[in-house]
Amino acid sequence: MALFFTRKKPAAQPAPSPAPSAPGGRTVEPADPALEARTLEVGADFLARARAAKTNMLAVWSEGLMDWAMQDEAFKVQIFRFVDCFPTLKDNDAVYDHLTDYLAQPGVTPPPFVATALKAGVLMKGVVTKTMSTQITSMASKFICGTDAASSLPALRKIWDSGLCFSVDLLGEACVSDEEAEAYRRKYLDLIENLPGTVATWGANPRLETDHLGAIPRTNVSIKISSLSARVDPIDTEGSIRGLLENLGPILEAAKRKGVFVNFDMEQFALKDLTLELFMRACEKHDFQAGLAMQAYLRSGDDDARRVIEWSKRTGRQVTVRLVKGAYWDYETINAEQQGWPVPVWSRKVDTDASFERMARAFVASTPATKGEGGVKLALGSHNARSIAATIAALEKRGLPNSALELQMLYGMGDQLKAASIEMGLRLREYAPIGELIPGMAYLVRRLLENSSNESWLKAGFKDNASTERLLASPHRAFDSDPGVERIAKAPERHRLSASPAGISNGRAFYTEPMRNFALSDVRSSFNAAIARTSVPAVANAGTADDAKRAVAAAHAAFAAWRDTPYATRAAVLVAAAAEMRTRRDELSAAIVKESGKVWREADADVCEAIDFCEYYAREGARLFEPERLGQFVGELDEQWYQPRGVAAVIAPWNFPLAICCGMTVAALVTGNTVVVKPAEQTPSIARTMCEILWRAGAPREALQFVAGPGETVGATLVRDPRVALIAFTGSKAVGLDIVQASGIVAPGQEFVKKVVCEMGGKNAVIIDTSADLDEAVLAVRQSAFGFCGQKCSAASRAIVVGSAYEPFLHRLVGATRALVVGDPANPGTDIGPVIDEEAARKIRSYIEIGKSEGRHELTLEVPAGLEQKVGKPFVGPSIFSGIKPEHRLAREEIFGPVLAVMPAKDFDEALEIANAPEYKLTGGVFSRKPAHLARARREFRVGNLYLNRGITGALVGRQPFGGFGMSGIGSKAGGRDYLLQFVEPRAVCENTMRRGFAPGLE
Amino acid sequence: MALFFTRKKPAAQPAPSPAPSAPGGRTVEPADPALEARTLEVGADFLARARAAKTNMLAVWSEGLMDWAMQDEAFKVQIFRFVDCFPTLKDNDAVYDHLTDYLAQPGVTPPPFVATALKAGVLMKGVVTKTMSTQITSMASKFICGTDAASSLPALRKIWDSGLCFSVDLLGEACVSDEEAEAYRRKYLDLIENLPGTVATWGANPRLETDHLGAIPRTNVSIKISSLSARVDPIDTEGSIRGLLENLGPILEAAKRKGVFVNFDMEQFALKDLTLELFMRACEKHDFQAGLAMQAYLRSGDDDARRVIEWSKRTGRQVTVRLVKGAYWDYETINAEQQGWPVPVWSRKVDTDASFERMARAFVASTPATKGEGGVKLALGSHNARSIAATIAALEKRGLPNSALELQMLYGMGDQLKAASIEMGLRLREYAPIGELIPGMAYLVRRLLENSSNESWLKAGFKDNASTERLLASPHRAFDSDPGVERIAKAPERHRLSASPAGISNGRAFYTEPMRNFALSDVRSSFNAAIARTSVPAVANAGTADDAKRAVAAAHAAFAAWRDTPYATRAAVLVAAAAEMRTRRDELSAAIVKESGKVWREADADVCEAIDFCEYYAREGARLFEPERLGQFVGELDEQWYQPRGVAAVIAPWNFPLAICCGMTVAALVTGNTVVVKPAEQTPSIARTMCEILWRAGAPREALQFVAGPGETVGATLVRDPRVALIAFTGSKAVGLDIVQASGIVAPGQEFVKKVVCEMGGKNAVIIDTSADLDEAVLAVRQSAFGFCGQKCSAASRAIVVGSAYEPFLHRLVGATRALVVGDPANPGTDIGPVIDEEAARKIRSYIEIGKSEGRHELTLEVPAGLEQKVGKPFVGPSIFSGIKPEHRLAREEIFGPVLAVMPAKDFDEALEIANAPEYKLTGGVFSRKPAHLARARREFRVGNLYLNRGITGALVGRQPFGGFGMSGIGSKAGGRDYLLQFVEPRAVCENTMRRGFAPGLE
């Protein structure tokens, strides 16, 4: 099961609804005017009752911090970030340090009471930290019932006694290991086994215990599927479902036995199809009382609703759908844009509200009228009176009683609406979270953000006292523009990741090629089909030194013509090559899977990066050949531009067999150099395919030469040939330094100093600070260290863990690594494929032995028997060593394999010192939620590519220009704006345009 | 006499006046309303008569080409450029090629009759070239009396007979040699000896032959002083005047004997003071009938007038001043801005007109009323009726008769005004040029431009028929803004030669430091005083390898602190150093003169360039340390910036002992590297002074180390020290390649690959095309080849001359070189100082011997006896060899001395081939007036710095980023935008700013 899909997992819950006043589009005439009229009538009644309600709970808005946060956006961002990391802070000093750090961020104005306290300095430290802790705990207690089942009972009882029912939800951290999945399962089972007995003793309330078809359970539990397995990844939907069904079995059987209602929460879009499928299969396998949350903010909402209704009708099942607007709107929007994927959610709240009403009407229409009939019973998870009223109106029109509908609202929110609902005799269920402070903070922050959002319907209705008309306005609109669609369509212009010279490619700025979204089933099928049909053409490493010389001679002869080819023509070759690669993406990925042993996502990223290099360099090269005028002197025309250097030798590595080879080759070609490509001996086939694509795209055969052969002969000859003007190399430090040294010698007849573009190794570290979000850090380090078996120069080979984070991080990391699947890379569920060859395997294994003598051997994942034979390549299981010290070889030497050294550091200072120690300076990472530590890392963690609060591999062209210094390279930064400068030489011209004392342009 | 002051020398003559309608300022009340009223009265009468005049000459406007030129600016520029080069074209093919080339330039629309003919292609070639030649000759004959004295007699006779008198002017090319000066003198003498006899036979005309004080000569000759000596340079005003007086003697004595009036024309501003001084001394020495042209467009006009009036009164002399507006307005404006000097001319025509009236009134007031009295008699050189009327009114007011005033107008222009003048009984003299077609073209083009200018008063009055009111409007205005002042004041913003980061230096963009304007006497005195008082502190080259190691160790230890110093602080060091150098400019220049043997202008340029490097790099470095955001992703903050490399070794040359040493040092310092400076062994003192300035400016002692010592020990140690991260070197190819090779070796303990910034030699060529303007080419090649004895990597060591240009170019170049003064560089009149040391002298002399065996030895300038002893350094006279072939050593090897190989080429193709042959690729030049050849040279003359139609040395920071490729260097371009990139390493950071699914900035 592929787990390299890192993501944020915020807690799932129904979302509140915004005021339907969002702009965009034109109001359309209601399809059913009577229904609309009734909606407004019910809504007005509901709102009036709510506003008249005397609730005895203080709204969260009255909290001092919340009040200030709503006035000051910068303060809000920082204080909520502080709240988020608060539970990881072990003592008052840490709380105080972090609080003052967050409040010292640019643009933040702390509220006067805080400012005064802070100004008093350490004198007030005790008071400040106590006040802050109290306020956070107080806010948390508004939204969270208790820390565990037992401590929550009084709150649940109170809910019940106040005339509401509830659904219990277990808050939790990300589930990264089987151990954590097991712990969740135990908690759910505990609830299901024990809660009904207690609840049964509480007083009867028919309004809450029956719907129009009969009894419904008092005990209602919400589960998040991502917490039930460490191996949930949509790329392997089948495997994920198999594992989840296995883990769910005991829970659902217990629920059935105990008469407990189980609701499947809906999490991010990537898991939507998997969750729907799982839900249906679970219902078919276990006959329990089942519910499913569905999200109206998804553009697929209407289709999703149809699918579930159709299934329930076809199978004759009665299930409940909790219809929510959706709680991951920001994440889905941000993530889609980062990935370049279509935004899956409606961009305007008003469109989500409209979708909500449409879906609700569809569910009402499908609601079974009799006990035996299949269909969907509707639960409305909304704090928006308009949305509720519209559904009640639809229910009335269908002739169903109010009891056929359930309302659901969040514990601690919308008290006025709850009071009104009770008055109106509606069944209302509170969504009641239970959990510890750490997992609870994510939930708390989400609630705080909602409550302080200007789009909050509750805030509009009860804090800002908007007009009834505005609050109940119809969300149904026609619109011509769609910000969510435009966000992706216009991304190249918004981001300007490159120049956008006219006539080059599509004339727009470069944008990173979106990787495959393997959450989509047709994407998976098509990739799978490519794997099945693609074979790797044999390319022998048969080239000799003489072949290399002949290739250089031919490239040398072809230089003048290629140099003088117009830039647009050269760039068009790259663009055409990118187009062919785009068309053949899965096939090329499949070839990489087979030749290099990469897993699906890694191979796909390799192809995307190759396309990116073509499109990026095609655009970035244009300005180099366009004379730039310096100054505006009359009578003096000063200009500067560049020319190519001559013959370039490209000596490529096997670890990005397409991307890196392509990047170096097309950089040289587009700048007018002719090229001899010497591929890595392990991956000549994909390099040969790349050359064929470039030839077809218009690169002259003579201008692009391909010689596969040994480095000792072909490589050495290329480097030393006096006609080779430039050597672009990516590979080991040893070979890189040899090339640098050989290139420094000017051979007889050589008319220039050779230029070397050189990227070498890394010994990259990730620092995990005490305030790190371990949910993220564990997964990111696992991916950075073990993705493609650590065979990336950017791979993490050291995790430096500060103080109190050491134990929990190491524990969770080992657990998470244990959850990785070692297998055939052709299978989507494989996380860990083979290493590149026996020599590599031997070297890695020798370092594992060294590790055993230097530190504590925490883990080497086992390789399943027979796998090596089946795949035909050697495997080395991911290995973790703890207690490694800076002087150890595991802390200094590049291994280029899946071996991670975990190193303790007493504080952040020491962590930085350890991190900076090796001679390599390539990538690095820091997980921290202390702003000052992040700022310091920016300054003092001296590597070419630093990553903060994310994994340290996967640099994207144009976004993270890639390359290091020290022994990691000479500072070239592939995919960056300076890169092509290395392939050219500058020329300047100064023309005196004055003739006879006159020059054009004088005013 | 210093002759390295190249300049355009357009022919001198009185300028026409513009319509006084130019904008700017507010009309002020006339100081004397009666005078103004009378001015308008006289002007209206004059204008009415002129408009009523029936002249039988066709105005030049009626010419087809002129008509079209006035409609189409692009066509005008190109056709006038074609006219300019027309006389150099030897046959119909050349005429046709150039014509079609000019008309094919971007934006040009040829008139229909030309377009039709061109479309017919070579079929019409004969017709096209004949028509064009006829039209040019016809236009020329409108403005030029004849090709020589004899052929001009009929035209002069016609002038006299029509009631006008004349002043004869000899058109000529630039005078670059004694031979040419001698030829001019002979022509003047011929005129003066022979014209009076002929003229005396013509009919009497008292109006023309007498003024209010008596008889005036019929024969009036205008002379240009620049044509009378090849050694006119204001830097050596005394020497220039001495030489001129010597050459003028026979002419003035002959004039006195023959009763011929001699008028000194006024040329460009740089010669103004020299000409005034010369005129006065000539008058005092020779008692001839003397006149002097003075220019009202000069801002110094009022002062100049006062000076001459005061002198005439004081000495009791009667002289005539021909008051003109001025003919070099474009040149003066363009040149001043290129130099960064105050614009010496009024920027608005209206202000010139006002100055003209003020100066005229001053001269009228000084006009002697009696024979014995000293004072200025006024001749008005103007085609502007308002200007003339204002002066007549002043004359009337003073009570002088009209005969006390002379009008002067150009031959072929203003015929209506001339007719009116005769009617009004005024004496009007025509300025009558005589000359061949080649020198005549400059004059012709000037007339064509004037006549087609929208500011021409004549055009306004007689072609566009502007209103009398507009034509006679008073030019006296008050104004708040002055475009000419603003042109210089706002130059940094207009040219944007660099970034202008806030808080760095003055917050404005970089602008090149203006060199000293040695035409100004106080500038000369102050420089001379500095020479007298400055001595060169002794600095021994006593450093050892151990000293070098210690310096590296100290710089290494100082690195972290300097690296972490805020950029603004580092930049401030450079700015403060520049400020001190600016304050001590002449002293630093004087030290350079004494230590390196540079002449004044070369030493001054050295200091200016050092200042420029400081100011430019201070600004350009800022952006490197300011994180640049890539893209605008929400939740993803991608940034890139740079960090310094470590310890930099600066190994400096002696030929720009301050500028290049300073450039490399401050580039390294400002980017945060610490530096060890190893100066050239020949010039340690100025390098030491530079370090002292930088220390005083705030560079920490430890961060900037100075070790003077031998290259073999100190240099070699620095290059090989494993702690040295960067070597910046400028010097010979041999040493450069050694450094490159040594730097490729990674020593034990070395944690990076060394970076080498390396500039080496040149074997630079200037191509002289058949259509070259030889006036310019000869002076530019002389300066490029022999400036600082050719001891610049940019120096010209080859002149490649195409076809018919070979003989005249070589002849003039040898003559021009012969005019150079070999002497003590401390004297302003010295062109050629010593070479740097005995070793250099030996090497250069050996190449002179080689040259004698390879080609024809045209010249080696003799070194005056005793000079080497006096100066204490060896001298080698500039040498020219002709007939050098590409395979000769003189065509391939860098000599680094004043030895020029002149090489014939049969056509431009061959010239380019020869030019590109050497392994060096540094500078190059082309003199051509064929647009297609210039365009081809841009593409195909492959050198780092190409110069078109100008000299090939003297690259300016920011304007001509300097550096070559091939064996000339690794393409670094000092003073360019990429230069600092070499001193830094890129870093990138990618921060995931999403927390809990939320990130700031999402809309």
C-alpha cells in the first residue's frame, strides 16, 4: 500500500454555512415559487425563534482573544497558530517563548491587555502563561465534551437532558502506524461496547429516539476511516478498502450487536471515492445501522448524491446521509492549486449553499416512506437557517413529517438555533467530539476560524445581526465566471514562474506539469494499462572512446548551424518534445518503473519534471538571446546578450533517468550548444527514448549525439576532449571532482576554458523541533528518507530531533516505517521498490552493518521472500538507526540508500550545528512551530534547498530551483533563473550612433 | 600635446534661428518697452519685405527627397546617413548597395518613386544610382560655392554682383596629422594671396565696403583653428596655443599684408576657451583685421561677451564678433550627457534666442563710435528676423547707423531675408563654403537637417507661413525648469544603469562618474597641483608564502562575522570608499600617473572606474540578499537568495592598478566574502592606498587582508590554500590558465569546489570598412592601439582594413601617430608615456623585431633623448606594421604594448574571418557606414565587447559590461549585472505555510 501521499488531516465534522450573500452570478427565478415562499416563511420563523432564544451559554465571541482576532487579521493568524502548537509546549517557559515569538511576527498588533503584560517582560511571565493557558482550555471546553469516554459522560448526559441527541466523535492525531490504528479501534470498540448501557439509563424522549419509520439508536458514533488504518491511500483503493474492511469488522459487528448507529465521516476529497466505496461495501458485508457524511461543497455533490441514492434504492437499504457543506474548503483549494489540479470544491459559499439545497432535495425525494423500502434518510449538518428551512419546505411538499429529517449541529455552536429547533419540535443531534488536548487543538482552531470568519452564517445572524432578508436569500444563481476554475486556468499568469516570451510555447508563463491524481480511478486504470503494455527496449552500453570522439567531432561540426538557428526554432524543439512526453506520459513512467524500479508516483514525477525542464528552459532562454539595452543614451546604443559555448557533454545519473538527463540536455540545446549525451549505465534506455523524442521534435541528429557506454571510457573521453566546451554532470562527488579537475587542464589546441555544471551528493538532515507537528514530521521524514529507497541526492539521511520530541518522534517514525510495503514497483500499493543494482545494494548493506556498530538498530524492514527473483533486482529494506552522533560515518557519508540516522540534539542550537556539519550542502528541513526557529533556520541552516515544515525531496522546476554548494555542487540550481547562464557566454556591443554630431532620439 | 581626445568635428558656421515659440517659462515684461515696440515694428517690416521678395532660387524644400524626409522621420535619418557616406562610395554598385541597405532599415518607408524603382531591382540600378547622385550633387551645389578657390570665383562674383559681400570658408576633413594641417594652411594662404587681386577688379559698392567708421576689406576669410594643427587639445591649452600661433603666423601676416579680413570660427564648446585665448593672443601678436565667431547658445554667452568686450576696450582694439546661435547643439547636448557633464548649451531655442539678443545688445553697447576707440563691431549671423530686428532697434537706440551692423547669412539659405536686407540698405555677408564632396557632406547634411527641422525659423517663416506675431514673439522669459539641467540631474533615473535599492548609497540608480573635463582651466590647475604634491608611498613586495597563509587564516576566521553583517552595512563601506576616492580623485590619479606611468586622462579614468565599481556593485548586490519570492502560492512560500562563498583571493594586474583591483575586491567584499588582496608587483602602492580607503570606510581589517609579494610565492599560495573559496584574477593567459588548473584540484580538507573569476588577454581587431568615416576611424584606432602604450587587455593590436580604405587609412593613421607626443606622463601634453617595466619593454621590442620580418615597418615613434632617465621608466615608441597576414605572430600573439598590425582584407567577409581567427575573444571594433555590415558584425564578430564606429577601449561600468571568452576569460563581464553572481552561491527555501489546512492569503 503506497503511503507516500502526505497530507494534512484535519478533524472531520459538519461545516457551518455562510450567509448566502456571497457575490458572483445573477439570482435566478425559483423553479418552484411556492417552495421558495415556504422556505422564507419557515426560515423567518426559525430565525425569529432563534433570536428570541435565551441561551445560557456565552458565545465564544465574547472571549477576549476571539474578539481581538476578529478585529486584526495578522493577530488572528498568529494567535491561532500559537493555539495550535500550545499543547506541545512542555512548560511555562516554552509557552511564554512561543507566545511572545508569535506576537512579534511582522504586522501583528497584540490587544492592549496582552501588550501591557508582555511589556512587563519576564516579571509577568507567570501571569501571561497562566491567563493564556486558562483561556485556551476554556475555549477548548466549549467545543470538546471531554478527554475520554468516561469524562465526557456528564456533558453527553447534559445534552440529552436539554432535549438534544448526540453523535460521539473521537478526536485523534494522524494515524501513521498499525499501533495507532489499533489504539483507535480499541477506543471505538470501548465506546460501542460501553456507552449504550449507560445511555440506556437516561430518560426517554420520543422526539429524539424515533423517526417517521420507528426507533433510532440513542448511541450514535462517528468514525473517520483514515484513523483506522496506516495504509489508506487512494492510489491503491482496492488494497486500502481490503485493509479497512478488515479493521472495521469488529467495530461494525459490535455496533450491530449493541444497536449503535455508526456514521462514516467524510474527510478530504482525495478519500471521497474510497470512502463511498468502503461505506457501501461495509453496509453490504455487515448489517449495521449506517450513516455517511456527504459534502455539498464538492462540485461532484449532485453526482455523489445520485450514486448513493441509486445504490440504496437498488440494494433496498435504508442509510442516513449527514449532509454537510464541508470542512476542508481552504485545504482543498490550496492543495488543488499547488498540484495544478481542478479545484474540487465550489469557490463561492453561495454555490455550496445552492448545491446543499439541491442535494437535500434529492435526498428528501429518496427518503423511504415505509420501513421495507430502500433509500436515504437525511440528516442536515448545518448552522444555516436558510438551508434548514429550504429542506423543511421540501419535506413538507413531499408530505413527510418533520421526524423524517434530523438536524445536526456542532457541540458548542449555534445554541440559539438549537433552542429554536427544540421549540419547533425538531430532532437535533449534537456532534460531540471527545479527545486529548493535542489532537483537540486542530479541531479547536477550526472552530475558532469558523466563528471568526466573515463568511460565517452564525456570526452574521447572531453577532453582526444581519437582516432576515440577507440571511434567508436564495443561493440559486446563474454565473458566468467561476473563481475556482479561473484559479487554475490563470495560474501561469498569477504565479509568473518564468518569463512568458511571445512566440515561445503557448506564449504564457511556465507552469509546473500537474502530477497524476491517483485518487481518480480512470487515472489509475490508464497508468496500470501502461505498465502492462510497456517494455524497456534494450540499449547496450557498447560505446567506446572512439565512439565518443566521433560523436564530439560530429557535434562540433554541427555547432555553427545550431548556434545560428533562431532561438524560437530551438525553443520549439523543447516544446514539441514536452508535448510528446505529455502524450506518452504513462508509457514513459512505466518504462522508468521497469528500468529504474521507481514506484508509480516517483516515476510520474520524473516524467513531469522532464516536461517542466523543457517548458521552463524554452521560456527562460529567450531573454538571453534578445539584446538587452543598457541605459538610454542618445548617440550610444549599449546592448548585452549571450551566445552558446560550443559542444556540451551531458553525463547523466540513473536516479532521475529521464528528468535530470533531459534537464541538462535541453538546457544545453536550447541555448544553442550541441550535445553529446552519455546516459547512466543503469538507465540507457529511457535516455535513448528521450533523444528519440528530441530528434522527432526537431533537434538535428548531428546536434544531439547519444553514446551509451562506460564512464571510464566514454565519460572520461568526453570530459577531456579539447572540443568539449561544457560538461554538465550530475552524480557522485568522486566522479564530479574528477571531472572538475580534468576540466581545469587546457589541452593543446583547446581555445577556451571548459565550463563545468556539476551537481553532486548530499547528506541531508531534517531537524525536528520540540514544537514540531509530529503528524506531519513523521510522514515527511519517512517519505524523504525512503522514497525511491533514498536514492536521491535530496534524500533525508539524518533526522536531528530536539529534546522532548526525540522519543515520540522516533517511536512514531519506526511505527510508520514498519507500515511501508516493500514490493514490486509495478504494483500501486508498493512503497519500497528495489535499489538500482547489486553494487548499490552491497554498499547500502555495508552501511547498515556500520550503523549497527555506531548506533542502535531500530529497524530494517524485511524483504518478502521471492521478491528479488520476481522483480529481478536487489532489495534493501528501509533501515533506521538511533543514537547516531555527528562523528559517526552514518552522520557524514552519503549512502544513497534507505538508511536513516536519527540523532538527538539537546536544543535547536545544537541541532543546527549538527545539521551544518557535513561537507555536503544540498537539502535540509526543519519541522518547527516556533517562528524564531524557522527564521533562524532560513539564515543559518546553510544548504542549497531548505524546506520548512514539509518533506525535503521533490523540488519543482521554477518553484524550488534545485542544487547545493560545498561538496554538493557548484551552485547551479537546475530549474532556476540562473541555470541557463552557465550554458552561455555574455556579449556586449556599444554602437556610436552619432553621425556628424547628430543622433536619432534627441528631444 | 595630448590628442587622445576624439571628437566629431562638424564644419563651423553661423546657425539659423528658431521660431521663438518654444515652450517653457513665462513671458516677462520687457525691460525697455519702447525697444520691444521698435523691435516688433522693424521685424514686421523686415518680414513683410522678405515675404514679398521674388527670389529666383528654388528653396531646398522643393527637392523630392527633402520633401519626403520632412514627412517621415525614420526615412530622414537613413537618407541623410546615406548622403553622409555617399562620397566614399566608389562605384554604382556600392551606391546602390548602401542606398537599398539604408532604406531597408526598420521603420523606413521610402517615397513612392524610390520604392517603385527599388522594387524593380537591379534592372533599375543604373537609374536609381544616377538619380540619387544627381540629386545629392544638386543639393550640395545649393550650399557650396565650388570645389576650390578657382571654381568658386563665378559664384563669389555672382554674390557680389547681387549686392552682397561674402566670407570664404574652406571645408575640410578632420585634421589628424601635420601633413593635413600643412595642406590646410597652404589653401588658406592661396586664398589670401590670390583672392584679393581678382576681387579688386569687381565693381564698387560702398554699402558693402564701408561701415560707420570707414573702409572694410572686400576679401573676408573664415578659418577653423582645429584644421590648422594636429595637436589641438584643451588639456594642453598652452601647448596647443603655442603650436597654433606658429601655424597661424604666415596666414595672419599674409592677411595683414593683403588687407584680408580673417575671422576665427567657433567650434565645439571644448575648444571655446582655447579659441578665445588664441584669438586675443593672435590679435596682440599680429595686427590684422580680425573677427571671431561667438555662440549665443552657450550658457556662458553673456560672460564670454563681457570677456571679449573688456579685452577690446582694455587693449584699444577694434574687432568684429560674428554672433551666431551655434551649430553644435545636438552634439553638445549628447556629448555632455554621455560624459555626465553639465550641458553647456541652452536647452530651449527660446533661451538661446534671448541670449542672442542680450549678447547683441552688449556688443552694440560696446561698438566703437570713433576710429581710435577699442570695442566690438557686431556681425549678426542669423536667419531670424526677430533677432535681427531686436539688434537694429538697439542700434537705433544707441544712435548708431545701420552700417555699424553687418548681417551674415549662409550661402543658399534665407534668400527672401537677403532680398529684404538689400532693400533696407543693410550690409549682408554670405558665408560661402568651398570644398570637395567628402568634407562637403558633413556641411550638407547639417544644412539639410536644419532646413527640415521643425524648429527652423526659416521653415516656419517661409514654408509653413507662421503668423507674424509668432515669428516675432519676444524670447525673454522667466523659467523654473530647465531641461538641460534636468537632463543631467535626472540621468540616473532615466538610464537605470543599475537597480536603485532604498537605503543603498543615495537611493538612486548608479550613474557613471563623470571624468574630468580638462577643457576647463580650473580642472587643469587642480590636477596639475595634485601631480606636483603627490608622491607614491613605498610598498615593498616583501610578503612570503607564510604571510599569505596567515592572511588567509585571518580572513577565514573573519568570514562568519562579515557574512552576517547586514548587506546595507557592507554596501555602505563601498559607498564611503567611493566618497573618499571622489574627494581625493586628483591625488589618486596623480599617484597612478607616478606609479604606473599613465597619462592624465588614463589615470583619471582609472579612478573614475574604481568609484563606479564601488557604487555599481553596492547597488547591484542588494537584490542578491533580498529573498525573491517565486510564484504566489497560498500555503507555499518559495524564495531564493544568495550567500557569500568564503575567502576570496584577489590577484590584481598593474594596468588598471586601482580600478581592476578595486572592482574585484569590492565585488567580493560587498557580497560578504572576506578578501586577501595580492596587488601586482609593479603597482602595490595604489593597491595599498585602496585597502586603506576601504578600511577607513568600514571594511574590518580582518575581513580585508593585503599581502604584497611575488606571484610565484604569495599568488601561488593563495590559489592553492584549501580555505580559499574564490580566486578573482585579471592578468595574462599563462597565469590565468595556471590558476584554473590549480583550482580544479580539491585539496584534503577542502569543503568546496573553488570558483575562479578570470579575465585574461586579448588580440583585438578593428575592422575599417570601405564606407568607414576615416576622420573617426583613424583617431579611434590610434587611441585604442596606443593609449597607455597598448597595455590594456582591450587595446587594439590589429587594424583590418577593407579594400579601397586600406591606403588612405594607413596613410592617415601613420601621419596621425606621428603627431603623438612621447613624453613624461606628468605633463598634460603627453600622449605616450613609458611602458610598465624593463621586462615589458624587452618583450615589446622583441615583437617589433618580429614585425619587421613579417610585414612592412611603417613607423616606430622616436623616444626623445634623456626621457627614460628623466622619468625613470623605459619607453617604447608606438609602432605600426602593415601587410601583416593572419598567420603572422603579430596577428595572433598578445604583445601588450603599442604595436599595431595593419592587415588588408579584400572584403568584409574576409575581414570578419581574420578578426575572429585568434584564440582570444575580448574586444573588437568596426568602422562602417553600411547598416548590413554593422548588423553582421553584431552577430558574427564574436568577442566579449564589440564597439561599432568608436574606439574599443574605455568600457564603462554598467554601460559596457566588460569581459571576453575563449582564451580571454571565462565570461564574467565586470561591471555587468551577472558579475556578482560569481561571488555568491544560491539558496532556496520552500516553506509550507499551511497549518491545519489553513494558510494566510487565501481569497
